[in-house]
Amino acid sequence: MGSKTFKTLDEQIELLKSKGLVIDDIDYAKEILLRENYFFLSGYRHLFLKDDGSRKFIPNTNFRELYGLFYFDRQLRNILFKNILIVENNLKSILSYVMSKNHGFKEQHYLNAKNFTQDASKSRQINDLLRKMKRQINVNGKQHTATSHYISNYGYIPLWVVVKVLSFGIVGELYSVLQKEDQNEIADIYDVSVRNLIDYFPILANYRNLCAHEDLCFNNTTHKNIENTKYHDLLNIPKNEEDEYIYGLNDLFAIIIIMKQILQRDDFTLMMNEISYELDVLDGRLKTIEISKVLKEMGFPENYKEIVRVN
């Protein structure tokens, strides 16, 4: 396999044109390629390629269509990111409240392994997790106004403040090793099973990081399938030959199903309205492929909007 070499903007343009991409405004295309990166933009080309293995674009595919999909994905990331931040903040608030009420709020309480599950198989995980927490507190504790205020004035940081410097991943993992009573109390607030919450939080934490780093999002798949939910059934999502739902298990629609369950109703409705708007905008920009092809890549059923109304 030959090595990759640097290509000027003019060479990048010629390469795209040689693959059949229509570029009717060279200066516009150069500006996009300079600011957005040829490699990242090319990550969206697969939907516009012929299915004959030639790696050529479908006839009449325009550069603006390719960039339109790229831009849609950016808007989608922004919508998901701000809503996952809401979920993250909600979890931090709820978990710190329950733990503080049931076990105490100072370091000797929330950094005490005895206040977590006593399942021997999880003792190593708990100790590793507590070390991560201490490290994040030491590294980040003095960089935030609230945490530095408590350190300076009281000599400790209460749990409802320390969660500010903990990552979503750590807080989600914390939930997985809480005592059963604490897990159940939090699950009751969400009206979601403990088992599902343990699955959902790391999936959302991964998507949070994906969105924050502008990775390809619309066709990303989760590291683990979520369990079947009533929403799969209510939306009449079809199944494959193995009797598995073809949408909503490890695709972007799985994230939508998770958010349906743990976001507040108004927040979820607003999120879905924003996603629907961006899909409509993209639909208007596409000429050589149908929006249904994008929806399929996202794992969105054609009736995806109905998830706002079903309960």
C-alpha cells in the first residue's frame, strides 16, 4: 500500500473532480477544504458513491451536497451535545443528592469504599474509581471557582460541588457501583430500570466526547446494544430474520430512545424539533440522493417524529 502524500488545495480539487464530483465554485470549495480539512470532509462521501465499487461519485453529485451532509452532522452534534450536557448535569445533581442524604457529603463519605456496593467482585473497580476521583479533584479542584472556594474556606468540597470537576464517565461509573438501595432510588426518579441506566450512561458519555471532538456522528454506532424498549414496539420498527429490531439498538436512534426516557419532556421535544428542522434543511440541499438514505444510515425509521408523541 502506497504512502499518503501532502496535496495542495488545487490538487485536492482535481482529485475530487477526477472521482466525478461536480465543483461549480472553485474558490468556495477551496475555502471549505482549507477550513474543514479534506480528510474529514471525505468521511461523508460514501453516501454519494456509486454502488459498483468504482469509488466514483454518483453522476451530478455536487460539492455543495457533500458539504451539506458534513454541515448537517455538525448541527446534529451541537444539538445532541447540549442535550447530553443536560443529562450529565441532571445525573450529577441527582446522584450527589441521594449519596449526600444517605451517606454524608464530605470526602470521608463519598471517597469511602464502604459506602458503595460490597460485592467483592467490584472491590477493585471501586478502588480504581475512587483513585480516579481523587486525581480529578486534585487536578481540577483549584481551577473552578466553587470548588476552590470550599477548599479555601472550609477545607473540603461537598459532593454536590465536587461533581462539577468529575467527568460524565466517572459519574456514570459511580452509579454502577452504588449500593442497591441508592441505585433503586435514583432509578425511581428516572422511572428507568437500574440495569438500563447502567447501560445508558456510558453510551451517552461516549457520545458526549464524540460530539465534543467533532467526530463523525450521524452514522456512529454504540459499543453496546441497548435492550428492546416499548418505543421499538410503539413505533412498529421492523425486525430482521433474527427477530431483532433493525433500528434503535446500536445506532443514533438508540440514542434518541435513551434520551426519550431520561430527558424532561419539554427538553426532548425541543431536541427532536431541532433535529427534524436540520433534516428538512439537508433534504433541500440533496439532489442526487434521497433523505431516506441518510435516515437509514442514522437508524431513523421513517416515522421517527412520532417518538415525541408516544408515551
